[in-house]
Amino acid sequence: MQWEKVILSESLVAELDKIFQRITQNEKAVIIQLAQTDKPVTLHQIDKILELSTSDLLNAIQSLKRRLLLDIKQEDKTTYFSLNLVWKLFICV
């Protein structure tokens, strides 16, 4: 990844922090998990790692999707989820 080329300004970090503080614990768990992956993952892969009920996981995914916090890609009838680089940097730093 080209992490070293992305600089997060203080104002951007403050805005991302506001958003992050408003989301639920389940949504935070999904975001943190996605931030730690190098490639897009399926719902099944997220489910295997997180200790959430199926309904809690689906609700978290739907909410993050509505808030436009997930990057979603369809390939061969499979849906893959990831975070964009800015969110990854914010979570991992």
C-alpha cells in the first residue's frame, strides 16, 4: 500500500474522529477488522473473525453502508467489503 504518501490533516482527523465516536460498538468492530486486512473480504470472512450475532453483524454492515463508510465490490456473485485508505490510516495510526 502507499500509506506513506497519504497525509491526514488535523481537521480531517478531527472529522473522522467525530464520525467514529458516533457509530456503534458493532460498527467499530467491523471497521477495525476491515482496517487490519490487506484485501477486500466477504461477509463470511468477517463473521468468522468477529464474535457478533448474525443479525448484529448484518445491522452493522447495513448501517456502515448507509453512512458510506464501506467500499463494496461485487465479483462473480460475491460481495467484498473494504475500507478506503483514509479510514485505514485513521484506524491504524
